[in-house]
Amino acid sequence: MACTRLRDPNVPQLLCGPVSIDGTGVPRYWALVWRIQYMSGLADNTIYQSLRRVDQLYHHAEEMFGPGRLDQAISNLDFADLDVALVGFFNRIVNRSDLDGAGQVKTWSTAVRFVRDCCRLLAASAVSEIDRIELNLEHLHRSYQAIRPAQKQKNAALRALPAGVLEDLYQIIGPHSQRNPFRSEDLRWRNFVLVLLMLHQGLRRGEAAILPLDVVKSGFDKARGTDRFWMTVDRNPYEKSDSRYEPPGLKTSNAIRRLPLSSSVVEAITTYQVNFRGKQNHTFLLASQKDQPLALRSINDVMGPLYNALSPGAKRELTDERFVDVIRPHDLRHTCAVVRLRQFMEEVGIGEELAHQKLRVFFGWSRTSTMPLLYARSFYEDRIHDVWDNAFDARVEQIRGSK
């Protein structure tokens, strides 16, 4: 009993992707229906994690009632059995030592949402029993909305890199830097581009991994009298044939967006494309050493050597200010958000709310997302902004001068 990613040219595309399967290898009926009805448009990894949590509920129900009983209880709208299964599952997850508070809450809320969504689908066709079903659904909503695993209260962690760490990172990541930890020139340039995409464009791992080779677009700006450059973050056009174990993709439909590119970032991407990417049998921008599309786990692996190459002072600053001893890919996106918010706030005549809305568009968040409020805490951290402008510009000039 597990979740897997179904890929088979003989299976309809609608049914391919993450699926929860039972002990005989057959997809679980209501888990598959739920995925198709409620999770279309989400990234594969988001769907996979949700189905893993639902699979835990299936596993628990099978231990209590026997194989297939959860699907049977949903199909029969047997709310008595569903109540018993959910209460038992709640007690099970709150006693699990391998889940922290956040993990318990996510597992529990996903399980309850799954049961309610499936029952509501059935309610639409059971007209004669609609009143009874709606009463039971309301009971599910009120009863289980109030029940949540205990979660420690904590302030939202700001994961943007401190100014000293960012300055040190710029000195390390340059392809010609003596401190660059990557052994070959093609790796240095690929990882340089990867860091710029996350740090200056604010891309998530999955967004960087699906960029096509022709990601850089250009046009003449008549108002400014110069060329302008941009990139479009969009769905993976090759996802049906993506051979990666964890096919990357967009987190939500809001993630589709167009981002401006500076000439320095364009220059780095072009240099990597022309001189160091080499010939590949795929059209993704970022490639592995084995001439394959770059995997998500490989992006994680880039961060370890970069952290190890930091100076003792930079490591100490990261520990003292962020309470961590690691750099994660998403930390670069957080750093980008802090700087971009400041840039938006400093535009003449723009108010705070409009700056927040521009930030939502730039980073692919929904119009009601509260994420900009997190980064507003760093609005007055001038030094990180100065490092962004000065250290990176200096590093680019060094790279140009070494050609």
C-alpha cells in the first residue's frame, strides 16, 4: 500500500500521474476520483503529498475494518463508519513521533477534506436523500473543523539570507571564483545560472527545472530606446514525456507569470547555453552531468557545497540570525522577495498595498496571499538591499573582465 506515479502510454493521460494504490497494486477508487475532481492544475508533487496523507487514512481504515472498507463507506455514505474511522485516525496521528505539529495538522486536515469532498460529490446525485446527507456533511464540518492536533505557536520564520551571507555567497558562486566548490567549468556555470534564477528571479525549484532552452525573450522598447528582456514561467510543455522520477511543475495556476530579466542575468544564461550546456536530447535549460534534465534533488544537492564554502563569519551570522546551519533552495526565493518588496516600495507614488500586489504577481501568489506581510518585516534592512546591488554588480564585472 503506497502512492506511486503512473506513467503508461496505454493509460489515458487523465489517469496518469500520482495515484494511491492498495495492497494488490490497484488504484484506490475514491482517491483517484478526488484527485481528478479536486486537484487538477496542481503540481505533481503537491498532489503526491496529499495522496500520501490520504493513503494513511486508507491504511488505518483497513486495519480497523478490512480491505476496501473506506471506499465502501464513502460509496454507501455510511457516516457512522466514517466517524469511527476519522476519530481513530485522529488519535493515531497525534501519537506519531515522526510527525511534528505542522505535519499532524496537514495530515488530519487533508483526510477530513478528502472524506467531505467525496461525500459531497455523491450528495449531488442522491436527490432523494439530500437533506439527510447535508445534515451529516454539516456534522462532519462542525465536528472535525474544531478538532486539530496541537501545534506549537511560533513566529513565522524569515528565511531570507542575512546580508553577510548573501555577500559571501556572491563571492563564492562566480564561475571564476577561487572559492567556487564545483569542480568543472560547466557545473560552475550551470549552478551560477541556477542560483541567479532563484535569487534574482525568485523561482521555485520546480519552476527552474522546467524552463525551456529558449527561455530568454527579447523585444525593442521604443519608450526607452533599448532592448528589453523577459522570461515566462509556464507549465512544462514536455511533462507528458518527462523522465524524471519527480516531474517538476508549477505549484498552482497563479505561478504562470512573465518576469523581466536584467542584462546581467541574460548574459549568464546565454554564456551557459552557448559554451557549457553542451548537446542534449532534451530541450530543458538546466541539464545534469549525464545529459538529462536536472532533477529536483540535484538542485537541493547544489546548496550543500555552497554552505560549506561560506566563511566562518557568514556561517555564524546565518546561525545567529536565522537559527539554521544550512542553505535551502527556497531561501534564495525568500531573499529575492525581501529585495523585490523594497524595490516596489521605493517606486515613486506607489503605496504599500500596491507594492504587495506587485509582489504577489511577481512571485506567483494568489491575490489574497498574506506572504508579502512576512517580507514587510525586512523592509528597513538596508544592507541586504545594498549587497544585492553592489556585490552582484562587482561579481559580474569580474566575470566579464576574466573573459
